[in-house]
Amino acid sequence: MLGRVDYRLVDAHLDLAYNAIEHGWDLELALPELRTRQRSPYRPSVSLPELQEAGVALAFATLFVDPGRYPDPELAHRAARAQLDRYRRWRDAGRVRLIASRADLEAHLRAWQEDRVPGLVLLMEGAEPVRRPEEVALWAKEGLRLLGPAWQDTRYAGGTRGKKGLTPAGRELLAAMEEAGLALDLSHLSEAAYYEALEAFSGPVLVSHANFRPLAGGPENRHLTEAQLAALKGRRAVVGIVLYNRFLDPGWERTDPATPLARVQRHAEAVARVLGWEAVGIGSDMDGGFGAESLPQGIRSHRDWTKLAPLFGPQAAGVLGENWLRFLRERALPD
């Protein structure tokens, strides 16, 4: 049995296959070796062995296609398929388990107690790879369980920096998602699209990675206002706090010292004041366009997450993983 882990850690947002394919990172390497071979301006903080050694029980692993690089839906579809294939290669090599049902989750968690192999739930970040709304059912059959319609503006919805709401195709997409039993990730949606999606979609919703806007940096509509959080009441959603210094402290610059861990606590408490601690999780977005040098004080990989536990006191187990596991069991995974 591997070393004892006090918490079942769950990270609700990691761009694993994207980094492996677009950056050429070999995520099967130990993290120190990966860092020596990186092809990126920043130092990686995530590898598959690191997730295993750190005791990460589960991660939401993205199918992410940059619309600037793949502007055509057919090209975006092919890129996302390549990422799906990479996840399956890792599964076949015994590096991860892919989780698509409650039965998968429970079997994985039993096995994880002994081998610490991380489980992955597939999350599509930005729906451009879905060529037509009716194709949602096919992605669901392939194991997709969570879908966010936009990263930046898409054919389906306004996204970060955007102003438009849902398009007619976006409404069709949400209807197809509901029929297929997929959960809706509200991350990155414009404010107009956010509220319209909550009204149009009655299935499970989550925010895999966003912070509290009054405390956060980034584009004006990248993070959630108190009113947006309040709109989630009654939906049993969970919100993942992003561990990026600039999203924790808008005044932070890359030449500055790391942001104190207390900033993570402030964002979590802001969500909890509106929705309760059961709605707070972590969606770190580690290596999602920034590296270890842009993480808060003392956090350089997932094995440092235990340093977050004192911030949350008796709520630590929930925030670090159990809240996401409950969401999956009760809301997002089919029988």
C-alpha cells in the first residue's frame, strides 16, 4: 500500500491531455524529470505519477480546444478526439481510471485505497468540438460527463470577455445535454449566458473553476459575483476555487512573491457565505496557462495541498474532495 493520505483529494479542473499534446509534455514522467524536459515558458506542476503520489483520488480532466488555434468545428472535433484517445491510452497503461458512472466511481475509490491510481472524469471546456447539438449523445456514450458551452465566445454562448448570451444552437445544446444526462459547467460563461443557461437547463450544474469576482483579477466576467453565486441556491452546485495567484489577488504580478494562502481562504469563505461550505471545492487549473511559479505560497504540486487543510478547519475534507465526490454521486454520474 502506498503512503497514508489524510484526504481524498479531488481537483475539478486539469488540462492533462491538452498539455500532453499541445506542449508535448510526457505526463507519465515523474514531475522533477518532466520539469527538466519541459517545452513551455513555465514550470509544470502536474504529472500522472505526481497525482498518484500526492493522493489525488479524482480529477476532472478536460477536453479543451483553443478556438483561436482550431476555429473550424471539424478541426476542433478532431483535436478533442485526439485528447480523448490520450486519456484512453493512459487508462490502458494503468496510469489512470476513467470514471463514467456511479459504479465506476465506487469501484475506483475502493481500488484507490490500495494503489492510489487517480480517477478521471471527462469535462469538455468549450463546446466547439461538438459539431452539432445532436452530437452530445455520442460524446456522452464516449464517457463525457461534464460540459461547459464556452471558454471564449463560441457558436453556442458568450464566454470570457464576451457579452452575448445563449445562441439558438446553445439552447439546443443544453436541451441535448439534459437529455443525455450531462452536467453543465458554468465556468467561463458571459453573465448573460450564465443566467440564461441556469434558466434553460434543469439538470445538474457546477462551476469547475472560478473565484469570487470582488477579490479576483482577470477579465471582468471571468469570475462570479455574489448575485451569480446566489443564483445557484437550490441547485446543489459546487464551485471550484482556482489556485492562480492573479485570480486570488488582482494586484499580483509574476515578479511578485507568491500570494499568501489566506487569499485562498478568503475566496472559499466568500462562496461559503452565500452557498454554504458544502458548495466549496478546488478546481485548481494548475498548468492551465500558468505554472508552479504562479501558485500560492507553499504550493508547487498536488502533494502540497495538505497545506490548504488548516485554512478550512472542520470543512477541510469537504473542500479538498468530499464535496465534489458527493456532487458526482448525487448529481452528475448515471447509475
